[in-house]
Amino acid sequence: MEMGYTNLLYLFDAASKTMMLAIVAIVMSTLVGVIGGVISVLGGRLVEAMVSAAVYVLRGIPILVQLFLVYFGLPFFGIRVSPYTVAIIAISLHMGALVTEVVRGSLLALPKQQSESGLALGMTPLMLMIEVLAPQALRAALPPYVSLIPVTIKATSLASVISIWELTLASKEIANQTLATFEVFGVAFAIYFAICFPFTWLGRRLEQRYTGYWQ
């Protein structure tokens, strides 16, 4: 059976829901990553060790497992939230750990003399970070950060396992109704590719542009 125009519109509507979920997850993971990366650099050895431990744990567990842990763990402790919130928390924590590593690595790649000179001139660590280190670290962090955006978008497909309606779940619904499984998921593939490819291309271009600067 063919998909039909109505089903195609249904998939595009689901794709918009996927993008809404992805945008929220990207914003939240960016906040988590920037805060985690900055405090791991400025907070001393104890804070750095705590952040590193959290990053290793979050990176070492598949997003799907984290999704189930949050989904079943929050009610276990008496916290009731919507499945949408569960997906945001799980995806944001996992991707936030990756962003933390990007931010931390970009800051640590800067020459130590800059930090030492700034502190010697009487700058506070926060002032040094905002006025001196962050603008330079941004150039190094931007290419890998942009490359993580497609990963975050694709991670939203896992939200379908907790009944969040988005592109993957909508594709399953149509495939079950029409039995046109290959055609339906072929269209879903094309939509995901169309959404993710611009960010992949941009990440490559930024990497090519700024690699020479850091060398």
C-alpha cells in the first residue's frame, strides 16, 4: 500500500514535534555543558573530579538506558513528570556530558600564560573567564559543538519508546496501518537526513576554518 499525501503530512507534522523536542534538548544540554565545563576548570581539583566522574558515568550509559532510569526512577522517588519532561532530562544530561567535555577541552587548550597573566593583573577568575578565555575557547568549541547537534536530534527518536509522539513513533503508526514499512521509513530517513545534514556540513566547514587558527 502507498503512503498517501495525508500520511506524508502526518510525518511532516511529527517532524516538527521532533524539532521542538530537539531544540529544548539542545538548549538544556548547552546550559549543562557550559556550566559543567567552566566549573570543572575554575572549581579546583575536587570539583573537577566530581564533574569528570559525572561525565564518565553519563557518557558510559546508553541514552536509552538513561531514558528508562529517569522514566522509572523519578516515580520511584515520588516525582511525577510528563514523558516529554523525562525525555528532555535524559537526553539533555547525556548530551550535556558531551558538551561539558567540549567546553572543558577548549578551555584547557588555551595557553596557561594567559590565565596566569590575567590573575597577576588582578582579574578575578570569573572576569578572566568572561573577558579573556571564553571568547578564544569559543572558536575551538564551536565545530565539535555544532557536530553534536545532529546527534541530539537523532537521539530524540528514542523518546518514542515512552510513547512520545514524534517522527519515529509516527512512522511506526503509519507503517502498521499501511504495511508500507519500507516506504514509510524511507521517507523518515529522508526527513532526518534533511534536518541533520546542514548541521553536519556546518560543523565540517567550521572545523576546516578554525583548524588552521589553532595550529
